[in-house]
Amino acid sequence: ILGFPLTHTNNGWLNLSGLEYVDLSNSSYFFSSHSIGSIEAWFKTSIAGTYKEIFTASDKSDASSDLTVGLGNTNKIEFSIREGGTPLSLSSNATTYADGNWHHVVIVVGESSNKLYIDGTQDSSVSYGGGDASTQAWFNDINDIDTLRVGVRVDSGGNEYPFNGMIDEVRVYNRALSLTEITKNYKHGLSKHS
């Protein structure tokens, strides 16, 4: 954990106060060529009304060049990829997720579609702020990825939108996970995250 000494009991997951984060930037070159894939994570927070990033990839010298998965200021799950403009931006519609319970989120971007899964079920009512259900945008659409973080976003202005709560089992895949795999991962994680 970088950014601040981790003083909370972690119970096997990250227990972040909004001051800590995980820096994976030394591995950023592994992701820059991926054109499809999936991001998966468990999270829990009761802090409402602020942006909170779960996972981010960015060009820290460019404030409009990043990939983010997190909670927006309306406490809904948001996924965005920006390079200059916003080729893909989606958010959940069904409910809010700053409710103090564990939630499982999976973003899947395939050859011709993108999908959001929450707690093992596809959210078919997502809102698009950029792109649509057929928009394919992923790590390779971001120029000069040099920063990967769990729990905060970084750009030319420094760290932004710290996560205050718990994050666990963040995984990035270089392929689109199937519904069967997502359901299996969700059911497997339920015993730990209940």
C-alpha cells in the first residue's frame, strides 16, 4: 500500500480510509496493447455522494486520458474510457451502491459490445454518457498509459477521487469473461464477502 501507512485491520482485503492506494504502475506496459478484456472487483463503502475510484489506468500528464471503474457522486457504478473525448462512458441505473454492503462488479468489453455485471447479474439498464452498447473501447485506446492504481485516480492534477471503504480481488483479464465465469466468480466470493 502506497500513499499512507495502512493502519486498519484488513481481514484479507484493502480497508482504505481515502488516504491509501495501491500503485501498480510498474506493470502498466502489460495492459497498453489490450483491445478487449474484463475488470472485476469486490467493494464495500457507506460513504455517499462523492466520486470513489476502484481501479484506474491513466496517462498522468494528461487530465483527459484514462480508464476508470468506480462509484460516481450519485453512488452508482461508473466505467469510463477517455482519450481526448469520451469514447465510452456508462453507469448503472438500478440502484445505489454506497450502502455498506459488499458488491461484485465486472466490466466486460468484447469485440463488438460492452457489458456491466453487478452482483452476478448483467445490468441491462445502463446509461451511456459516451458510446453505446456496441462501443468497443479498452486499454489500447488510451495513449501513454503510465499509471495503474487501485483506490484512487491520478492525472496531471495529482491523486483524485480516493476510495473510502473496502476493495478486494481486483482482477484484470485480457479477454471478455463469459456469464458462466462471472457467475462462478460471484458465487465463489459470496462466502468471504457477506
